[in-house]
Amino acid sequence: MAGIGFVLRKLVAREDLSSLAGGFILSAIVAAGPWLLTTVGLLIVSYSSLGSFTRVRDYLLFRSLVTFAFFASLLMVSFLQLAATRFVADRFFERRFSDNRSIYVTSLALALLFGVPMAGLLVLPLHLGLAVGLGYYGLLIVLILLWVTTSLVSTLHDYGSVGGAFLLGVVTSVAGTLYGARHGGTAGALFGYLFGEGVIVALLGARIFVEFPGEIRWNPSFVASLRRRGRLMVLGLVMTLGIWIDKILFWYGPGSERIVGYIHVNRLYDIAMFFSLLTVIPTLALFVFYFETGFYEHYRAVFNLLEGRRPLEEVLEAKDRMVDFIKRGLGYILKIQGAVTFLVVLNGHGILSLFHADLLALPIFRMGALGGLCQVILTIEFTLLLYFNQQKMVSALAWVLLLSNGGLTLLLWNVSPRLEGMGYLAACLISALYGYYLVDRGVYDFEFTIFMKSPDERLPAERPEEEELVIPPSPPSGKRGRTVMAGLLLLGILTGGSPSLSHAAGSGEERGGVPFRWEPIHRTCYVLYYGPRKETDDANNFRAYWEFPLNYLGFDAVYRKMTRGFPDPSSLTGYRAVFLQIDRNPLPDSLAFWRFVSGLLDKKIPFAILEDFPERSKGDPNYVAAGLLRDRVLLRMGLKREGVWDTNPFDLDYGHRDPGMEGFEYPLPLTPAAFRPLVSLSPENRIFLGVKSNEARNEGLESPYEMLAPWGGMVFDPFMIRWPSLDAEHTLWFVNPFRFLERVLHCRELPRMDLTTLNGNRIFYSQVDGDAFETLSHYRRRRMAAEVLYREIFRPTPLPFTVSVITSQIDPAVQGSRARVYWARKIFALPNVEAGSHTFSHPFYWVPTKKQKDEGPIHIEIPHYRLDLKTEIRGSIDYINEHLLPPGKTVRLLQWSGDTRPGPAALKELVGTGVDNLNGSDTRFDDNAPSYTFVFPYFRRVGPYLQYFNSDVNDYILTNDWKGPYYGYLNVTKTFLRTDRPRRVDPIDVYFHFYAGQRESALNALRQVLGWVQRQPIAPLFSSQFVAVEKGYIGARFELLKFGRRTLYRVLGYGADTTVRFDHASSLYPDLSCSRGVIGYRHRGGSLYLYLVPGGKRARLCLGEAPPKGVLLSRATGYVLPVGTLSPRSLAFVYNGWVPADRVVWRGLLPSTDYTVVGEGSQHRRILRADGSGRLVLTGLGSGSLYRVTAK
């Protein structure tokens, strides 16, 4: 250990009064050595030398020159001091002590390089005469050297010599001034005073050379570091001006007095502030003493836990102890300084009288003393913020101090002369309050900063998925440790002292990293359902109504019927939540049900009961036991069976009604349907919809029908979904399913994968089923529907299409013809057409029942053919590849036919072909289906396989099974709009059949739909590319790592789904300092969409409240892969999207600047201009090409 901390802890360890007193005195020297020299020395000189001057004017000139020299010299080195101390801290943590000499020499040289000419410029305009001018010039130079030297004083071990140097310097200054004034007037006093200052510089400099080895040379690495740390240089200047700005304004404001040239004084203000700042020295000493001993031990304990590879929970507990220590320490300091300030304010008259000061300065003195109290707090806040590596917060606080001190001083002296000093007090108070807020944020983000600000300010490089992220531990290396030292050194800059570098030297041992484990965010829910016998895992009410909102929130579900038994709750800890869907009563095994619920409570697995409350069967042999267990479990849930059923509408009324949860798509009935004998007992249960009954036995009771609780929640009919009795298809939500699921799943702030959007634009794709390929058009007679679509849709429309055919209807060897082969080849040869298969014989049922087989047919009738999955799938794919496709193209998609419900056997047959599957959804959201209950889930699990659903309804359904009106497909745009606002839940999917070419009205409707699509901001994809997005959505995994109030997310295996959505995040932005793999963002509908690097295996996400700075992607019509570093002056990227519907928009470039755009392999250069906000729009791009954008 080096410096003051080592000595203080050694003194404190002796536990005797003299050692404690010595430690406190030593802290005072360190905290305010130069300040003591300045103030006490000047005090003695000022009030003992007045009789030594032959003229009062000489005395005033001397005092004014010395005061201004201190300010000017501090200002001249302020840009260097903070950056230099930071570099010293870096070298100490690297244990490169031999650099101290060269750093000291280089710092002196740089200070003199700037200070020598500047001092000359300050002296020449004053016309002081040769002797006085040389004295003033020499004092400026010596003080510059003094401030640089004190930056390194805290590295020294021998604090006896340091204290002796300060003491000898004060004595020499006083003696020299008195002697010089008596024999040489102002010039003699200046030379005597600077001689004393020079003694301190010489003694301290000699001590630095004695204690540290190394060469006396120029240090180029130090100079290079200054170029990289411009912010610290500016910060030092701002902090110095913030402390002095009120004095400067009063020197040149009302009541000031011109002494010589530009040197003015304000006697009352100077005297008052001079004395008031002396009052804070004891408290600064206490701060150094307290923090260098107790606080350091707590601070070090945090890192000891890291070194010991302890769990994150223990690290956070140690941090909490450190925070408690800070709070206690600040409390002690406030009490002591508050008492000192109170006594000073109370006895101000006596203090000023004791030193024969002008009593007119008394009001300012009192203001200054109160302001000094605030400045002490502010000094501590500055130091703590740098301890916790919050440089941006330090910078913000410094600017607040400068602007408020200057602004309020100007404002208040214009209001009334009686308010002199009030500006300084108000500024310090405002800054201290703001500093408290920043420290609070910095402390709570402490461990997050430790994690994110590793030694090179970058997150660790990507590692294999199974490897943990290893965080560099504590000092002696790392930026966080260096910043701790810089925090201590800052105290010296603020006070003129030289705080310790006690944390600089470590043991020199290599330390291992500490793993912070990412916690997985489980994305799958477990659904247990019970209903009619015909219900299956693929056909039940949860699947029909709840799974789509679940998918939208980023989750999926697996199913199990209750009649198959209940799983062990301990096996469900890897699921996000359990849903108990009951749409039929009574349960066959009520006892097993309540045992299962009890197990969920034991394992603290969230669960929700949906649609109906589970009832017992009177024929159940465990009827009594089930009832007793149910009552015990209900009490654990904060519920109780109480009251009686009441269905009399005249008795019933609503209790709790939450408009944010209820009436989502349809208002509640005027009166409830029934009172259920179930009540809530726990205040933690939050009822969103309750029913009350006037029946005597239900007096004062409220039955919860919708409720959230610590264990999950419940929603019961008839208030879940409106089930119209006359039109069973028009179901509507009473409850808001999105909000309810968010609360049960505790996912409001969590990220969700989003498959609707690519780089800010809504995904578009189109698939065409091969039905009626060969039929003749009523619109263009003697032409096949395929030819009509080729000429009027596929060829002229600049959008991608995935077109499928039924191979038995194309192959001349089965039921096709050469003409059909010709037009199939013509269509597949188009660059905007992707090849798909609509099977061999278009099965109407993929898993036909006996009844369906008996009623027949189950596919297109083909002589001597019986349904064969291999022929339907592999056979159709092979035929298209071999006979219909041009070189370079292959079948990319199999589009399910008929009922679009393949079984495991069909999906297994597709494995190994390299072909994906699509179809199965009839999502519509229009006037005839005005509800989210008609929006399908995103995919379907079939055993170990997945069926990927399309997104929107097709033309067959919207034309009433092709019975008319044939323009019915126009209605699909309502679905497109309603699935986009207020929340975007689906891409745009233009899904039609070849029979659209049969009718002119159908073709016109299709043209209008495609025209509408082209006017939207879309990202066009082929259907197989959208399936890849679906795969990314399903396969992505989220993990989180919490740091106080900050959370870092990691997304793994997202594949082609490069969009992550945060809902309820309209005021949040990506924090690029801790995010990785994020290339852009967009706010929409209250959500934040983040764009990830395409093809990346993982990304890290972190949000903040400030808009990010730098070059980011605003929107794009396809995938964008940045190449190299993105800067406002130059960037490079690869675009992969549908051409010519291409558009890439960058933000964060230089406003109103011309840029040269060059594509790879192209000699053509384009000049584009960024708009006034720095946005640059690029069009006319080629898919797969590299583009370089450079500012002219």
C-alpha cells in the first residue's frame, strides 16, 4: 500500500488517543495542505505585515497580486491536473512506480510550456515595474510548479517530511514576506513569499525523486494519454471555474475596486469568503480520515469477495454494507460541519472582530459559511462519483456548479446588494442536491459499472455459449481501480490538497476472474387443460384463444390433458408459468388437482386458473378429502369458499371494476350473471373484477372473477370471453389478455422476440397455393389462370412471391400437360419467384378419420393412387427440382394443403429434404371477425416437430369458399391494418391461389391489395425467409444479469429473427455503452424495437433513458450487416434484401453533409446529402453488395 491510507490505517490500528489525533492532523495536512498554506499563511501575512509596508497601497497591491496569482495559476494547470492524476493512478495499478519521475518531469515541462508564456501575458499589461513584475511573474511560475507537485504528493510514504515541508514553507513565506516588505516594499514581499512557496516545491520534489526510482526523461506515453483524455482536461477546467466564478464576478462587479490594470478586488466579498472557507478544513480532514480507514475497508471487501469467486448475492450484500457506511459517514460529517457552521454563523461578529476585519462583511461571511457546508458535501459527492467510475455524472455535476454559481451570482446581485453571497450559497446547495441524486444513481449502479467497465472499457470477447462471462476482479489492474484513485486525487484538486493514492499499489499477485452467471428467462409455459372429450393438445380453448397473446409476448406453450395425470411440480421449474384451463366441470380427480396446485405453491411456480373454478364430482371416492385439501390450498392462495351461489340478477352488482383490464373488446353486461361462493382474504390479492350479492348469506362478500395474486391469477367466465349464443363465431375478449398475461408472467419489462418487423419495417411475404393452376380464365379466355397471373401479377409486380404447384396437375405423365409444364417453368424462372410445393395430390386431410375416409375423397382423385406421404412430400419436391426449375433454384418450401394439419409422420417425411413448411393459419381481423380471438398462434407443435403457420387469411376464405363475391380479398387490408395498430402482431402475408386469375374482379382485388402493400414501409421477404425468421423467434433464448436497478440481457441463437421488442418503453433507448450486436432502433406504438446484427449468435442488450449517440440504422427494407467501425464520417455495410424495393436509412451522420456512396466492384459513385438531423437515405442498392459511405 502507498501513501496516506497506509499511514492512517497504521495509526488507527494502535487504538490510542495520540495515534487517533495524529491521524486526524495528518488527514488535515493531506486534505488541505496547500489550502492551509494559502489561507493561514495569507492570514498571518495579511494581518502581521500591514505595519511592515510603508504604504497601505503597497500592502493592497501585494495581497491582490498574491490572491490573483493563486487563481490564475490554478486555472492554468487545471486542464492538466485531473488528466495527470488519472495517468498516475493507471501507472500505480500497473505497479510501474519507476515512471513516477518521468511523469513528474513531463508534467512540470508541460505546465511550464503553457504557463511561462501565459504568465508573461498576465504580467506585461499591468506595467508594474521591473522588480514588482519579476516578483509577480516568479510567483506565478512557482505556484504552477506547486500545483503540479501536489498531484503526486499522495504517492509518498514519508508523511512526516510532507508535513514538515508544508510547515517550513508557511514559516518561510511569512518570514520572507515580513522581511521583504520592510526592506523592499511590494517587490520584496513578493520575492519573500515566493521563496517560501519555492521551498515547498523543492522539498516535495526532492522527496518524489528520493522515494521513486526511474529515469529523469520525457514520457511520451503520458503525453499520448492526454490526447485521449480531452474530457478530463475540460472537466478540470470546468471544476476550477465552478469554484471561482462567483469571486471573479464580484472582482469586476458592483462594489469592486481596481488595484492595477485588470486586477480588481472586492474587499468585503474577498474577506468574507476568505474566512468562511477556513471553516470547512476540519470537516475535510474528517472526510479523509473516515473514508481512508473505514470506507476503504468496506470498499476493499467487495473486491475481496470477487477475488474469492463468491456468488453475486454475497458481493451485493458487501456493497450494501459499504452503502450503509457511506450513509453513516455522511451523517457524521453533516452533523459536525453543521455544528461548526452553526457556531460560525452565530459568532460571526466575534470572529471578524478578532481579526480586525470589516464588519460590513458579516452577512456575506454567514452566507459563505453556509455555502461552505454545501461545498463540503459537493466535494464528497465529486469524490464518491469517481470512486464509482461515473465520469459522465462528474462532468454533469461540474457544469451544474459552474452555470448555477455564475448565473445565480449575476441574477441576485442585480436584485439587491443585500443578497451578496446568496448566489454562491444557492449554487452550492443546488449542486449538492443534484450531486446527491447522482451519487444515489451511481451507488445503485455500482456493481453494474464494475461489470460493464472492464479494463479496456469493453465487454469481454464472445465466448462459447456454455462458458460463463468472467469479470476482471479488483485492483491492482482495471479502469475501475484507477478511477478509485482518481476519485481520491480529485479531492486534492477541489481543495488544493493532495489526497491519498492508497489503493494504488496491490500485492502484485495474479488474480482469477469471477463468474457472474446469467439467469435464463424461460420462454415456455405449461398448460394443463380439461374439457370435452374431443379436446386435444391442438384443439382446446387455451390453444384457440390464449396462445396467440402468449406468442405476441414472446412465449409459447406445451400441452397436457388433465386426464393423463398431473406431472410432478418439481419437473416444471424450467417453465415460465403453468396455466390450468378448465372449460368443463366437475374434474375427474379433484384431489390430484389440488395436490398439484399445492406443489406449485411449494415450488413458487406462477400459475393461473382460467375459464372455470374446479369443482368436485359427487361420485368421486375422494370427495371429502379433496374438499378438505382444497380449502387448505385456497387459504394458502388467500382465498376461501364462502357464501352461496346466486344467479338472481336483481341481487347482483359489480364490486371492483378495473377499466384497464376489463371491457377490452366488448363492454361488460349491465348486471353480472352469477355470484360464485369464493372470496379473497389476502390484501396482496388484487381483484380486477368482482361480483357482489344482496342475498343475506352473501352480505358483505365479493366474489373475484378476475384477480392477480402473488402466486399468479385467475379469470373466470362469463367475464373472460363473450360467447354469443346466436353467432358462436363472433367471440370477443372481455378481459385484456395481453395485460393479464404480462402480470401473471411478470414480463412487463422483459424483451420479446418479434417476428413482425425487420430493421424497423413491417415484414411482407406472399405465398401462392397451386390450386386451379390449369383452369381457364373467365377474364382472359383461352388462357390458363397460371398464364394470367404470370402476365399480370408475377412479372410486373416488384415484390417477392413464393409460388407452389400440385405436381400431379402439372406432370404430363399423371394429369398434367406440356402447356402446364411450360407456364410453370416460365413462372419459376422469374427472379422474384421462389419455388414451393403444394404436394402431389393436394390431400384434403393429412390425418383422415375413418368417417372422412368413408365419405371420401381425401385428395384429388388419381386412378390407382392411394395417399402416400413420401410421394406427396419428397416425390413432389423432386419432380419440381428436376423438371420445372432453372439452374440454381431449388424448392424452398412445402405449403400444406387441405386442412393444413399434418401429423408427425408427414413432418418427419420432410426432415432431411432441406425444405421448410408453411400454412395452417386463417388469421383475420376485420368487420366479420372483429377480435384478437381470430388471430392464430405463430406455429404448432406436432410431437417433436414444428409446423410454421402463415400470417393472414387467404382469398378462398374471403370469397366465401370461392362462391363470391370474388372481389372479397380486398377485405384483407382491414386485417393488415388491425394487426398493425395499436400493436403490431403479425407481418403482412398476401396469401392467394391460382384461381385468382379466373375472375376479373378477383384479379383487380389482388392488384389493389398488392398496390396497397407497395405503399407501406415494408421489408419484403420470400416465404422461406420468413420461416427462417419464425425459426429464430422460436429458437432464441434470453438470459439476464441484474445490477441494482440496471439489467443486462443476452439473446442467444436468434438466427434470422433480428428484432427484439421492449413494450412500454417509449422513453427508453439502447445504451450502446453496454450493448453489443445492436445496430439500430425505432420507437413505435409505445414499444422499442432493437435491430440486431444479422447472423449473430448472440447479442447483449441494455437500456437507458438518453438517446444514444453515434451512427445507427434508422430503417431498412432488408438485412443490413455493418462492416468495420461505423463513424459519422465513414461507414460500410452489406445489404441483403429484395431489389428494387430497397431503402436503407442511417442516423447519426454529419448534418447537411455530402457523402460519397460506392458499391463493391462498381466504378459508379453517387453523391448523397444527409439532412439537417444527420439522416442519410440510400436507395438503388444491390442485394449482397458491400457499400462504403464517406463524407466529402
